[in-house]
Amino acid sequence: MDLTKIKKPVLLLDEKKARENIKTMKSKADKHKLIFRPHFKTHQSAVVAEWFRDAGTDRITVSSATMCRYFLENGWDDITVAFPVNPREADEFNRIARRVNLNVLVSDYEQFVAFSAKFNEDANIFIKIDTGYRRSGIDWNSYPDLVRIYDLVNETPNLRIMGFLTHAGHTYSVSGEENVLKIFNDTRSKILHTKEVAPFNNAIVSIGDTPSCSITGEFNGIDEIRPGNFVFYDLMQVNIGSCNTSNVAAALAAPVVSVNRHYNELIIYGGATHLSKEFITGSEGEKIFGKAYLLSDEGWDVESEIGYVKSLSQEHGVVQISNHEVCRLKPGDIIAVMPVHICLSADLMKGYVTLDDKVITDLCPK
């Protein structure tokens, strides 16, 4: 990697690590005889998508009609849109469904009524089940709501129920294997109960959060996994226990613009518009918006941590570092910042540079 080419914040990708992350998760799915349908909302890139195809992936998850269209145009033909289907985009979904095997997500009866009235192509329906995250979906023990949707599907000849889908997003708010597994086991118990009492057969069960998929070693009753963040991982996943810092495949290259030796701080060109304002809490209660590392032509070395991003404004980042490192760094140097939440940082940056200087800019439009 030629650091002299970097003039402003750039999101760096370690392609070798990303491919290894993909291979590891795909092998796990194969070992447990699971359908592997990774979520592409993290990377949003046709180029990165090919790394998945190289690993044997042929089914994917996206989060919008626009993203579905983008990956359709790039050769993917079996797609789940894992976001409550937007009735206002029924016409777009009609056009998409003529070209792909489309799975859409229903999270409540009224939404389904509004969508099905305007949608006339063939598609599969996943019913979103709320198993505790409390974001969207039918409550896991709400049998009457389930039956209402089932009855409407039976009256709609172009639609078929594929199964039950859930996202245990509350794993993102805990840390440690024990806590993640507690949520996973509770999630699995609840969604399998839903399947058991459902008035239809052959429904598959799909789960999607990266912590559960990374940590769990036993998937009895689960048919499909849809993790997304794992392709790059991030500081939040390290904090949860999903991975180690050595697995993180993305970092923001940020120019140093000022050094405050009195306060042992760096000012970097890299703010909330590059990293988002997601944070984790340190051992002394401090907010950490990213971890900072030395950067060389070979990339960032996780053994060279120099501090943490203590605050962010729109373009500025303030990095608290050790006195020793302040003496070494100067304006014009470049450091690497491991993002707290790579999904948001990738969406903000809309492009990558790999460690061998490959520029990736053709990402999904908004």
C-alpha cells in the first residue's frame, strides 16, 4: 500500500482477512448443514460480493429494494430483503420479482395487507418474529396475529410462506460468550415455539445476528443464518467477544492534522462523517469512538495500538494517546482507526482501498 497516495480519510480493507472471515463463516454453515445467506448491507459492494461467490455463496440478504436491484444487476438471483417490505415500493418489487427468486419480509398484518394489494408477482414470504429485540415483527407467542397472516397468504395465489425470520439485535448490547449464548438460546427457543404452533408445515427458521453466528457452536432447529458484519468485523464485535482484533478487516486511514503535546492528543481528519457516532464504553467509563493504531505500507498492526478516539465532531476526531507516541507523531502522518461499527462507517465512506491499492468505489446507491 502506497501511503503517499492518501490525502484524506480512506477506508482500508485487508482483503486477506475479509476472505478468511467469509471462509470461516461459510465453513461453519456447511458443517451444521445450514443455508448460508449472508447480509450484504455491511459491505454494499459488488467487488466484495465476488469474494463471497468465490467461497461458494449463491444466496444473499439485503436491506432495501435499491440494494436488491443493485445486486440483481451484478448477477445475484436468490435474494431476501430482510427489512419490513415497504408498500410504497410494491411496483419496484414487482419488477424485481420477475427476474429473481425474491423473499420479502412481513412484520405485521396491516403492512401485509397494504403490500399484497399492490404486489402481483410470485414471491416468498418470511414472517418476521420478535423474540426480544423489540424492533419489528410479530411477537413470538402471538398465535392470532400469525393466523391472520397465514389466512391472507392462502388467499393470495402468487405468495408463499417461506418461513420465520428473526434478528436477535440485543446481542449487540452485551459482552462475553455466556451472555451472547443466553440470548441466542432464548431466541431459538421462542422462534421454534412459533414454528411448532404455526398452522403450516415446511417453514424454515432463519437467524441473522453476527454475535450469535460467530460464537454459537450448536444450531439445532435453525435452518438458515444471515450474518453480515462478520465480513469485516469491528471494535464493537471485539468488545462483544465475536472476534479478536486480528480478525478486523477494515480501518479508517486518517491524516494527523495537529498534535497537542500538552494534552497528549492528536487531531485527525476523521470525524462523525467517517466513523459515525457509535461508541463503546471503556473500563473507566470513557466513550471510545474507535481505537487508533500505527499505519505502515503493510497495513495496521493490532500490536501497535496508540490510543483511542475520545471525541468526534463532523470532520474532526480527537485521539487520546500515550506520551511516548505523541513524541513520534507529527502533522502529516497517517494513523489507522478501527471503527466501532463498520456497517455505518462503510455506508458513510462509500468506497474502499485495499492494502494492495485496489480502489473499490462502485457501491450500492442510496
